[in-house]
Amino acid sequence: MRRFFKSFHFAWEGIVHGCKNERNFKFHICAMLLVMTAGVWTGLTRIEWFVVLILIGGILALELVNTAVERVVDLVTSEHHPLAKQAKDLVAGAVLIYAIVSAIIGILIFIPKWVN
């Protein structure tokens, strides 16, 4: 049971590291705060909050995965290897796709409420 709870500690350390040291993670935290403030100001419904929170959690988690992949690739090789570049580019692309889709969904949720 002790190992189980220790795993939460390690996970929290990863989140804290991302908040303190990773530029893109900090950007997503700022965007999260902005979106949540806009959500309170706009008066989102429970379902809309559900969607927004899934999107926020997804992008933060994916950004941590992106950082982890970059660290592993850097650990394995310091050379400019084509496969190392592809691995980093692919995971960065996954973050970009998720961010774009999240922004589109955000527009679909927020804009109609602001126009009315």
C-alpha cells in the first residue's frame, strides 16, 4: 500500500516540475486560467464545463507526455538522429492537433454565448 501512495507523490513531482520548468506547460496553465475565468464569466452549463475540463486535462496531460518523450529521446542520444527528430516532432504534433481541436471546441462553446 505504501508503494501505491508513493506513486502519487512521484506523479505530483512530475506535475510540479512541469509547472516550474516547462515553458509550454506554463503557457497551457495560463490558457487554462484564462478559459476557466471566461467560463465563470460566461456562465457555462454543467455539460459545457465537463467538456472544457476534459479538454484542459487532456492538453495538460499530453504536454507532460510530450516532455517525457523529449527527455527519453535526449537521454538515449545526443546526436541529431532522424528517428530522434521524428519522435519529438510526432509527439509535438499530437499536442498541436489536440490544442487546435480544443480551441475549435472552445470557440463553438463560447462564441454563441457571447454573441447572444
